[in-house]
Amino acid sequence: MKTFLKMTLKQSGFAKDYLRTFNASLSARNNYNVKNGRSSKVIGSRLMKHPKVLAFWREATKGYIDKDKVKAVVTDALKANRVYIRNGKHFCSDVPDHKVRIKAARLAIRYPCIIV
């Protein structure tokens, strides 16, 4: 991969660890010399937005993620309604499930490299 050669060793280690764990703080802690959890969160957050890391993820996930499927899942989640369980049965209501909708919107905003 071309972008892999342009990244530092720590950046490439972070990018690979994140694809395995989906935990930015843990991936930063494994690849950078950090003193505490807050430092690893800051480093992980910065690297999540780094152009070289995003480009690496795009290339690494090119064959695995179908953009149409991801868009469909996010679109469905943005239309989610609440589900109630009564006597062991599931009932779907017309009331919007705002928690699920907000999570879907945040997911779409947070990972533009996958959605776009």
C-alpha cells in the first residue's frame, strides 16, 4: 500500500491495531509511549482524523465494506422506532427511538472514510 510507506511506524501500528480492536485509546496505548489514559485518548482522537491513517483504512477496507450496505444500515437506523417488550413479545411503536438515531448520525459523521 502506498500510504503505508508514507506513515510512521507508530501511525501504521495504530491503524492496524484499530482495525483489529476498534478502540482508539487502546491502539494508541499499544503503539505510543503514553503516561496515562487521558493521553492515549487524545492521541487516539487525533490519529482518527489524520489523513494518512484515514487513507490507510480506506485502502485496507476496500474489499470488505460495501458502501451501499453501510449507507442502507445508517439510513434504516435514522428511521428507527422504539420497540417495547410486554409479556415476552416485541411490539414496534410509532415513537421514534432518538438514541438509536443519534448514534447512527454520529457513526456516519465520525467515520467519513467508510461512508463516503
